[in-house]
Amino acid sequence: MITLVSVAALGIPIVALLTKHQKEMAQMFAQQHHVQSANNPETAQMREEVRLLREQLNQQSIILDDIWSHSKNLQERVSENG
């Protein structure tokens, strides 16, 4: 019984230290990854390409909405005259 209590008493601080170390390492890795991706010209180029693709997608969505709206209006006018 005494050994179980002593193992638990020693184990809790060890687990706490390991957990703290793991958290610090994860934060350090995330910071390094962020710095590396920010300094990478390929990343900047890909971000620009994504921005342009989003812009094109938005423009095409607006055009498709306009086409749909005109088509609906035309169908209504044909129905009224028919």
C-alpha cells in the first residue's frame, strides 16, 4: 500500500512535467512551421493563385445568378403570353 502511494506521489509530477514539455514542443513546432511558410515564396505564390481563383469563382457565380434570373423572367413572360 505504501509503495502504491509513493509511486503515485512521484508519478504525478513526472506526468505534469512531460505534459508541459510536450505542450512547449508543440507550440515551438507550430511557430517554426508558421515562420517557414511565411518566408517561402512558393507559399506566397499559391496564396495569390487561390485568391485569384476565389475571385473568378465569385464572378462566375454572379454571372450564373444573372443568367438564372433572366431565364426565370423569360419563362414567366412566355407563360403570360402563352
